[in-house]
Amino acid sequence: MTDTPTGSQGSDLKSDENKPRSLRFTFNSNTTSSKPPDDIVQEVINTCTMHDIKYRLPSRFVIECSLVDGLKFEVEICKLPRLKNLHGLRFRRLSGPANEYKDVCEKMLGSVAL
């Protein structure tokens, strides 16, 4: 006899795809917004296009970015816990030099209209 997930669990997973994850992470006023999460995703995509950064969307609220020199990082739009209607950008370096990652993130944050 095998265990199978119940129907209610599957429906919960589908509803979670429509909302950003709620995470505790370091944030500041430059990385938070009260805009809807889909608008923030579009702002990040526009900034990537403006700065010639290649990107792909592995999920609705995660943007994987890459540069020619091997730098790869992701930007995730997250719900800030205990803060009503605030969303934040969580940057995470996947590979490449840390100093270039820092420079690119600062350049992106300067261009994103949150």
C-alpha cells in the first residue's frame, strides 16, 4: 500500500504559486516596496534589459540573472513577514566574483523604481 497525498494538499501548493514566499532576510528601504509583486518582477526585468543582463524566470517571483563574465545571481521577490503589503528584493550570488556581484546589485538597485 502506498501513501498518496490528499487533494487538499495539492490545492494548497497551487495557491502558493500565486504568492511570493514569506522570508526573513536582511532588507532596507532600497530593497522594499508596497507595489504588487508582479509589478516588481517587471521592474527588475526592465532593469536587466536596460543594463544588458541576461535573465530567465525559473518561477513566477525568481529572476535568474547572468553576465558574460560568468557572474550569476538571482533576485527573488519575497513577502516581508509581519509587515503588511510590503515586498522585498532578495539578491543571492550563485557564481562569479563577489566584487562584481556587489557592483551589479548596486547598479540594479539604483535603476529599479520601487
